[in-house]
Amino acid sequence: MLLSGRSISKGGATAPLLSTDVPISFLGQVDAKTGVIIDTNHPLCGKSIAGKILSFPCGKGSTVGSYVIYALKKNGAAPAAFIVKQCETIVAVGAIIAGIPAVDMIDGVLPEDGIQVTVNGTEGTVEYTSAPAPGP
């Protein structure tokens, strides 16, 4: 399924989806060295965003969050791409300076976590590429 949205940061990535309906503050909620959500009050606490397509409603908090996103990339702990409901300046700047593909305002519903999705930040699209393996 192909979903269209708005291009925020160019590039492309295919990886498993990790999503939350709670905003993320990259300064204070994410460990910049490991990519693990460290805020015990966040529903993704203990999960790594590294190498995932991270879907979330918006960023929040300090503008230093943009530089935390950049540090995640430099440390090899960044998400493969961002899908943001409504991208604001913190996430947009972070994605652009870190070279992380990003889209927002997609025109459909994302699949469940773990599904492989492809983000094309240049075209502003998201595509489902596979389903998770059936369970036992």
C-alpha cells in the first residue's frame, strides 16, 4: 500500500516500523549513544529506535533535540527514517542535519509495529513492503 504525505528530509529507508501516539522529546527521553527510550513515563521506554522507521505524532521540548537527533546519527543509533503526524522545527532540523529521511501528513493508516515499511523522504511517500512472519 502506498501512502502519500509531505517531504521533510530527503532520502529513503526500509526497516521495521516502531510507532507511538505520544510525542517524543529527543533531549531527555532518548539516550543519544544507544537510541533507547529512557523516559520511564513514555510507552516506548526500554525500546531502541536505532535502525527503525519511527512513527510519532510530533517532537516536543528543547531545540537541543535537533542536535540529539544528529548525535544519534553520528553514534550509529538513529532511526532509519521518521514518519511524523505533524513535523515541527525540532524534528525537521534534526532530520535534515542528520540526513535522516522524514515525511509527515501521510494520507492513510500505518500498519502495526514490526511491519517493514519504506519511507521515501524525497517523494514524501510511505509504502508497506512486507508483513511479519506468522507466529507459532
